[in-house]
Amino acid sequence: MRIAFARLNGRDGHTVGRELLQQLCGGEMPEIAVTELGKPYFADNKLHFSISHTKRHAFCCLSAHNVGLDAEEMDRRVSPALSGKILSPTEQRRHAAAADPNAAILRLWVLKEAYAKLTGKGLGDYLYQTDFDPDDPRIMIIDGCYVAVMEEKENAV
């Protein structure tokens, strides 16, 4: 798996994300198709990608396996009340016990979004059924952002 990122510097996140994907593909990109649920994929199914953008950054990953990526700026402030709307009961307890509740909710959110992108099903019903931990090792810090990447290898997430 390879990951690339760029600062937007006033540019559109979608455009920069696509530029990153083209760079990771070596300039020549396969045709992109979209599932009926809206997940983009390469029509030749040889490689998989995921793109995310924040207010100031775009991120892209390219993998031989199905993949989902999400990112959030570490300095983004989130209302603590949001935890009851987006976290499962177990995640709410982890959030409440965290030394930095704001960081915990951002870290949990990038995991949920990465998983939603991996499956291509969106957030929907599973939002309250996840059991993610804000200390999950799939979360990286890249240029002031929490970035979560999930790969599906041999049908295991």
C-alpha cells in the first residue's frame, strides 16, 4: 500500500485527491467506475484506492487490496455532545475516559469513515454497532492530521 498527501493551499480537495491518485498510478490511471452505492473503483479491479480530504489536506492510498482511508485535522474542535450521536455505547465509554476527548472522537471518527469507505456501504446502520478504540494502530498522524487506513486482506479487516 502507498499513501500520498498534499496541502490544498486554496485548491479543491476533490481535484487534489485525484491528482494524488494519478501520481500514485504513475501518471496513467485506469478507468474509474462507481458501484451502485457510490464507491469509486478501478474498472480493471487490479488496484484499489481511497481518497479523503479535509479543510487543508488531501490524502490518497493505493493498494492491491480493497482499502478505505479517512482523515481529519487534529486541531478540529468537536462538540462533546456529538459522541452520543456517532459513537456506539462502548466507544462512548472510551471517549469519556480519554485523556483528550476531542482527539478521541476525531480518532474514532476516522476509523468509522475508513471502514465505511472500505465496505462501500456508507455510515448507515453500522454507525452505532462498531467497537473501535481511539488507540487503534491503523491511525497515523500525517502533517497534523489523523489518518486511518483499513485494508481488506483475505476477507479480514
